[in-house]
Amino acid sequence: MTLIPFALREADQELVDVHEVPRGRKSGCICPSCKTPLTARQGDVNEWHFAHATKAVNDKTEKECEYSFPVSVRLMLHQLLQGQLDITLPSYEDTIEEHSTLTGRQLTHTFPITESKTVTVTNVQSDTQFEGTSVDAVANVGDYTIVFYCTYQGRSVPWSLVPPHHEKCGVVAIELCETLALFQEKKSKETTYKDVLIEFLKEGTEFKRWVYHPRYDKCLKAAQSALHAQVSEHNADYQLLFSGQEEVSDNQRYAEFVDFLHGPQRKVTSTKCIFYCEECGECWEGDSHRYCPNCKTYLYTKVLEE
């Protein structure tokens, strides 16, 4: 995490890749943080990187250095995130839970919010302010606003963006420490670190995550309604399990209750199924209703068709 792939070229104040400059002290680059001259280390064994020069540079160092791998990648992203470009955004799903007070079981429901997709972002402004908070980039996707925020150790997404006040706004975090793996896996002598970073912006999703999506509240409300219905069906199944079983012993009743609680959780679905009871031979169609109308149990039920 101490290797630095990007540095500031003093001649034109442009952030450059270590592959784009001459070797050693002839790189013409300085550290953007402490202004110390940087050496381009381009050996045959180790990963190419910039390093602070150590000889006769004390008079050029302005302050204690805060430059590191994630900081250098973040500054390069500021330079790349300009104007209009294609970016692949990650998929997003969430999970909610509801407790059945009748059976004591905690039921869960995972719901999708968006699929991964490549979008064209326009009017990209990097290293800017959004709702009074410093962010790495703000862009438009149609009528919506997308905020990009780079995270690494010591720099997390501020609470003012979780969620933002803007109704049509999404927030995407880019986890920079994890991008080191991209450089190590995909870099070759023919591919620069900048090339890898550009490809990651355009196609990668593994180190991007949604902090907030503008459709989240709507999807959450629908999911809560679906899960509530699922809990109601779960409770109805439980009540049906013991209806008409006055003759059943307490031990058998308890055994069926344990099987019921540890059985598969009913999925939120409206798909009709054909069921078959191996005990009595009864067939019936239902909306995931597994209990045999004759035997009053699901223990012998098989799904014939979905």
C-alpha cells in the first residue's frame, strides 16, 4: 500500500503514470503533498512506482507528506472524471427481516434495487462540493444526479450523504485500497496503471458499491409489504399444521413444530405449484401451499410442477 503509481509532473502540473516518464530522477515529478522531488523506479523485478528522493531535497520539502497509494489513485480519478464518459455502476440488493410473534421465527426477504449497468454520465465535475460536502465527483445520468466518493482507511462516506437531501440522487462509493489488486492482476509492460484505472471505471464493479440509490425507498416499501404477507402466510401455515389434530400426541405435535420452524422458508412468490402427498396420494394446486388437505401436514409433500 506504500507504492505510488501516479505523481505530479512539475512542468505542466499534470498527474502522470510512472510508465509515462523517464526513469529515476529525470522523471520531472514531485509529490503533490509535500512537493518533494520523486524518483521513477522502473526496475525489472518489483512493481514500477514513484518514490521520494532522499538526497539534497530537504530544502524542497514543504510539509509532512500525506501522499500514499489511495491518495494518488484518488487524485488520478479526479483527473479522469471530467466532462462525459461511460461508467459501469454495480448491482444493488438489500435484505430485511420480520419476526413472527406466533412462532418466534425470524423471516428474511432479499430484494433487488438495481442491476449492474453501464451508463453515460454527463456534466462530470470532479473534486467539488455537493450539498455542502466535499466529494470526488458529481455527474448527471439523465434527470438523476450521481455522487462519487472515494473511500480508504481514515476516509469513509460522510453521514450527510447517507442519504442525500436531493430526491433524485444516488451515491456510489469507490473503495480505493481494493484497487491495488487490479493493478497487480491486470498490469503488464504494455498496460499502464492509468489504463487499468480507466478500464475499471468503464467496466469494473467489484470495488464500487451503492451507498444510496434513488429507488431504494420505493423498493424497500414494496419489500416490506411482501415480507409482511410472507409472515402472515407463515403464521397461517403454522395454524393449519395443528388444526384438526386433537388426537395427536404432544411429542408428535412438538416434532412437527420443530420441523416446521427448520423447514425451508417460503419464498415471496405468486407462482402456482402442483403438489403431491406421498402419504395419501392426494394432488392439489396452490400458491406455494404445501400442506396436504387430508393429512394436515407438509412432511410428505413433494412439488410435482412449478
